[in-house]
Amino acid sequence: MERANANKDSRDTVELDQARLGRLSRMDAMQGQAMAQETERRRKIELQRIDAALERLDTDEFGYCLTCGDEIALKRLELDPAVALCVTCADRAAD
């Protein structure tokens, strides 16, 4: 959350006043803004995944696939504790 707040200024709207910024500087600022917005979007998704995993811990559903109900392999959970699907269901979802 601290990173998100520190990164807020770079997500703000880029002014179109060419008197203050040249065209190339404005393009750089717009590119920086787009990258900051994407970073924030990904950060929010990751926080949602973590919150969902914590909720599954509270309801004793952690470690079980949300689709088929089978246990998720320990190695998979060690790699990403917020994972919600077993390998088989994740492969099917990716297709």
C-alpha cells in the first residue's frame, strides 16, 4: 500500500500544455503514466488474490481447488500461497 501511495503522482493526468512541456517530454510523461497505471492495476489484483487466500484460511478452504475441490499440491502453494486452483484446473482455465 505504501508503494501505491508513493506512486500516485506518476498516475495523474498528463497536461497537454505544450508551453510547459515539449511534445517529446509529454510523450515520455504519458508513457510513464501508462506504466504507473498498469503497475497499480497489477498491485490491486495481487492484493485481491492475497485477501481471497486469507479468507480461505479463515474458512478452512485454503489449499483446496476452488473448481474441483481437490487438494492443491504443497509445492504449488509454496511457490504461490495465493493460488486458488490446482494445476489441472488452472490448465483448463488457461485454454
